[in-house]
Amino acid sequence: MKNKYMCTIQINLDGGDIQFDVSNDEQLFSFRSGLAFIAIPQFFSTLTSFYQGNTNQVTIDCHGYFDYYIFSSDGEYILIKHKSHYPIERIVNYQFTLREYMEAIEQGFKKYLVQLENEGIFPFKDQAFAHPLGEDVLNAFYNFSSLLKA
């Protein structure tokens, strides 16, 4: 039986902190970082590189947090090692099917954008430099999303 993957997205539009929660029947993984305008494109770029077979391991620092993540993939699965240092040091490992993980992220992000649109927040009329959903972030998402349709 196939696991049902789910994703929720939270982005603090004023402060730039993000949280992507991906879960299946067995585990819940939370990717948290500050500086969304840097973290989100890096996150999408990492997944794209795994999917295309261009790389097999990437470390992502969490801007503003004491954590970091080591993502690795064999092309079929994505393995994530979350190293946390606060309040105590600990390491948690996760494993997901790469394609299903990416599809969950894509659906969660689309749902988040629709939610913002329904609230009258999105699309943005004026975007300051380094906006958490600025042009660079949205382009990274659209490029990532188009990869899954190919």
C-alpha cells in the first residue's frame, strides 16, 4: 500500500521564516529556516538536482536557527538527516520516496498560494527586496513545478 504524502507550508511574510511540513503514514519532517528568499530557492534547487540526477548530497543551513539538514538521494529515495543543536543536540533521520515527496511539496505550495490569493494577499502589488515570496522564490517554485509535469 502506498503512503499518503501531505505537505503544509507556513511563511511569515513579515519576518521571512518558513516551515514546510511533509508527512506520510510513518513520519513527519519539518524543514524550518529563516530568510525564505534564500532558503526556498535553495530547497527547490536541491530537490530539482536530485530528481535530475545532478547531485546526490546537499547540506542546507537554517538561517536564524541552530539546525542544519543533510539531504541525500539515490534518485528513488530522499534521505534527510536533521541535526538540531537547541535545546539539546540530536539527530533525526527521515526517508521518503523522492517523487512523492516532491509532489507533496508542489501541492502544498500551490495550496498555500491559493490560500493567500483567496485572502486577497497574493499576488503582491509591491515587493521589497528579499520578500519571502518574491520573484526569485516564485520562479524557483514554477521551475520546480514544471519539472514534475515533464
